[in-house]
Amino acid sequence: MADYEYQRIDLPRGTSRNVARRLLTDAAEYGRWELERLRLFPDGRRRVVLRRRIIKMRSTLPQGAPSG
């Protein structure tokens, strides 16, 4: 199963739809974030949760080989 890291962004109520879209597009393109959840509150606030996969590096050295 994949491991993810999460980032929460709270957008104030005056934030336009275009500004929110641009912010999320930039996060997706440059930070490799994807949209997990977006909640729009009755007062106009938005709470955004982004996620991205944690990349785990595996050693390419054979088992028992000296690492020095």
C-alpha cells in the first residue's frame, strides 16, 4: 500500500474561484500534489487537503557488500 504525505490549505472567504484554481494547479504541476478533498463552507471558506506519494528509495547495493 502506498504512503502519502498531506498538506492542508485554508482559503479565506474572499478568494475567487480563479485564484483557488491557479493555486491548486501550481501545486499539482510543480509540487506533484493531488487533490484529496475540497470542502466549501456555507460562509465561503474553502478547506483543501492535498496529498502526494512518498517515494521510498531502495538500495541498489547487493546484500552484504561493503559500503565504503
